Amino acid sequence: MASAAQQLVTHLEAHLPGFLAYWRQHMKIADDDKYIDRVEQNSLAMFALVKEALLRSLSGETVERLANKIAKERAEMNAGIGALVYNVNLGRRLIIKHALTAPLPITELAPLVDHMNELFDQFLFHAVKKYNELKEAELHEKNILIARSHQDRLTLLGQMSSSFVHEFRNPLTAIIGFIQLLKFEHPHLPYLDIIDHELQQLKFRISQFLHASRKEIVESEKEMFSLRQLLEEIIDFLYATIVDSDVDISLSIDESIHIFAYKDQIRQVLVNILLNSIEAVKEKEKPRRIKIAARSQNETVTVEIANNGPAIPANIVETIFEPFFTTKKLGTGIGLYICKKVIEDHGGEISCSSDANMTTFSIRLPV
């Protein structure tokens, strides 16, 4: 007498044509799917696994091999993981439905149905896993391509901007020189200080572009200098902007803190962050505060520039130092990128944190 498993297989084989017809009619697959002709082949292969699992022991490698094959086809056609799971579960539902009509006692049928469910679960696990792996690999390749294309565009833009900005240097230097002569010969002539200040700001921006393109040759040498003194010079330089923006700046730096670095580059970083901080606090009502503090510990100097402007969203904080990223309408997006580059070239680190009360830029430099 045939075993319960053999009787169930015979019963399922008798219903196979109707099962396949219903499955093909209700499954999720596009009409232009290039693997549409393999649908019946794949379903018969799955049915063969069901029979083998019922009649004999079935290795996990056999199930995984078929699951990987079908997952590759679905991933190549970009059919979606939902359609894959739906089609497999549709086949499961139909087979279990026909199995439950087999003339077998429930005590013999129940473990066989459990065994088939276990097979489908195992198949789906391998299929979904393989599908996700293939899609992740595809996304990784696309990201590499996008990153490479983005880098090429940045390189080209850097070359174009540096060549373009270089043309400004000579006439700008001449204008600044003549302004100095006018101030000497006509010290009471109005607006010269304002013109000189704006030209110095323009010169600073040009230096940013040239530093970003690496065409700016650093002729100065590293030197030991007082951090407090440098910041006092910067605040004097930005005095007109600070007064115009009605910002209260507090400086809390001990006279003993000195660092060994390229002074002009560190000045550029601090000016940039202060200008950004001034722009930020202008977006809120008074009081507008910027706090500058520094401490020296374990051969490291930490400078913190904090402002009480609007909070920066967390997703923006993560990308704020990326090149050409800006939230300003007229921003270039290279200022903070240059800051990061300069600080890292000095062997240091720069970071930003922000909440509803304060936005703080932290710079850590070796003494």
C-alpha cells in the first residue's frame, strides 16, 4: 500500500494542469517580461521540489539554487520583491488548497502540509535574500558611477572657476593699491573705508576659490602665534559687518594659548565661520550672540564658535562641509569645505552641532 506521502503526490499530480492554469492567470508578471516563457518551467521545477521533499530528503542547496535562479530573473527585470513574494505564496496557497482535498486522515495530512509550508518558507528566504543582495549590488554600482561623475564635474568646475577667478587678482590688487593711495592723500574722503573693506572681502573670497582649486601657492611658513590676538585682529577686520548686523560677540580665550600653523590659513577659517555665524544670527530677532571660546588640553587646542541663530536640521549638519553645498541663496558652497580642508591639512578636525539654543562649530588643532 502506498504511503501517505505517495498518495498526496499522486493526488497533487492529478490536479497539476488546473493548478498551473490558475497560477499563470493570476500571477503578477508583465506582458513584456523576457522571462515570461520560463514561468511554467519555474513552476514545474518548484513542484518537483515539493514532490521530492514529500517523498525523499531534500538538500537545502537544491532549494537555494532554484530560489537564486528565479530571484536573478526577477531582479534583472526589476519586477519588485512584492511580486516575487506574491507569486510564490500564490503557488503555496494553491498546492495547500489541493492537498487539503486529498483522501487522507488529518493526522497523516497535517505533518505533510507543515513540511510543504516549511519548504516554501525556506525557498522564500533564499529568494528574497538573493534579490536584495542583487539590488544592493546594483545600487552600489550606480552610486559609484554617480560619485565618479560628480567628482569629474567638480574637477572641471574647479579648473574653470580657478582660471576665471585668477583673472580678477591683478586688477583687484591694483584697485586696492589705489584705494590705499587715496586714503593717504585724501584721508577725509567719504566712503573709502567702506570701499576698502568690501574689496578686502572680495579678495578673501577669491582666495577661497584659489585654495579650493589648489592653484594658490602657500608662500608663508608655519609660525607660532597667539590665538586670542589673531581673533582680536579678525574681529577688528569684521567690525563694520558686526556693527551693521547688531551682533554681540564675546571672546573667552586665554592669552597663553598659542598654536603652530599657517596663520593666514587659520585666519581664513575663522573669518569664514564668523561670517557664517553673523549671517545665521541675522535671521532672528535680538539679542544676537556669538560666543568664541578656546581651551588647551593634552597638546590639543579646541576652538568653539557658537551662535544663537536658527537650528540647522540634522540632515544638513551631516553634509554641511560638502563642496558646493549651501543653504544660502547667493552662497558658493565652498566656504565650509575649505575650512574642513585647511583644518585637516593641519592634522586637526572640524565639526558642527546644532540645537534650538546654539549652533556650535568646533575646531581641534594640535598645538
